[in-house]
Amino acid sequence: MNRYFEDFSWVDFIIGTLRVVIIALVIIGAYNTLSAGRYSTEQWVGLVVSGLAQGSIYALIALGYTLVYGILLMINFAHGEVFMSGAFSAVFLAEAFNRSGFLNSQPLLAIPLLIGFAALVSMSVAILLERIAYRPLRGAPRLVPLITAIGASFFLQYTFRGLYGSGFKSYPTVQIFQGTYPFLDFEVSVAQVWVFILALILMIGLYWLVERTKIGRAMRAVSENKEVAVLMGINIDRVIMFT
């Protein structure tokens, strides 16, 4: 207990207070809206499920930001573009699967292939970005890689805009994700439920990776103190590239 209070800072207090205030405002706002009858209970359930699905995606992206900042102490402005590169590239593979009928005839095989392909593209872009743009500036003042990250963000945006255009693109419809699940007296979207479940599985997997594996311990060591991590034999370049 004493150790906890020794590590406790005013920043922790302010962040904790903000969390409580935000949660309280959300609860009060939800109660006032429900009591005023602006939305039906069915609409509220739909909004909650939609919010959980969308929020879980944002949470995964935020976890990526947190990992990168914890290791590099740099806000990677190109992080969203790295995700975008995989998602955009997988659209064309999904369309090819859909034209051949493979997407709906073998969805349990096609969807993991699409996810793996998107992850492979994003990983390749992230590794190239780290090797070309970030690694040469690792010892530079923190403002330099920050500006580089902004430039990398614009570069990736306009590169993929030139390759794929600026129009809206959507994935083909997958029949197994259509329809709704009965939940109590309501109906919830199948796709949104699976988005939330898969995101939760990925979060648990990430927690296990960071807390229970050798590379996870190395990541935490580099985050704590890079110099000491090097003395302990940890390859910082490998850890950063993996992150």
C-alpha cells in the first residue's frame, strides 16, 4: 500500500478524476435521455451494441498507439495509415473472393485469409516505415521524429489515394454476418457482435503477449529503461520492429 502511494502522482489523480467525471456524465446523460423518452429501449440497445463494436475497434488502434509510444516515446501519426494500408489492400482480395464465390461458400476460410493478408500488408508497411523513417532518427531530438511521423502520415495517405482513389470503398457482403441475434427481447446485429468478440479476443491475446511471453518482457524492459535493457542483452531494434 505504501509503495502504491509513493508511485502515485498528481497526473494519476487528474486522469482518475477525469475518468470518473466522464463516466458520471455518460450515466447522467443516458438516464436523462431515457427518462425523457427520446429513444425507445430497442433503440438504446442498438446504440449500445453499435458503440461497443465501434469502440472496440478504436480500442485496438489506441492500444497500438500506446505500445509504440511506450517503446519509442514518440506519437506515431502514421499509425492510422498503417492500419488503413492493410484494410484497403484486403478490399481487393475480398472482391476477388466474392466474384469467385469463395467468400460466401467458404467464409470460415476466406475471412481468416483476408485478416491475415491485411495484417501482412500493415506489418510490411510498418516495418518499412520504421527502417526508413524512424530508425535513422532514433538518437535525434524528439521533435525530429515527430515531424517525420507527420510527413510519413501524409506520404501514406496520398500514396494509397493515388493507388486506390479517394472514393468510398466497402467490403462485399458476407452472408453469415447478415441478420440479427435475439438478445432478451431485442435483436442485435450479427456483424457487430462478432466485431466485439474478435476485438476482445485480440485484446486478451495482446495482454498475454505483453505479460507472459519473452518478447513481452523485453518490450516492458525497453519501455522502462532502454540503456539497462541493452546491458541485459535485449536487442532494442528487434523489440521496436516487433512492436
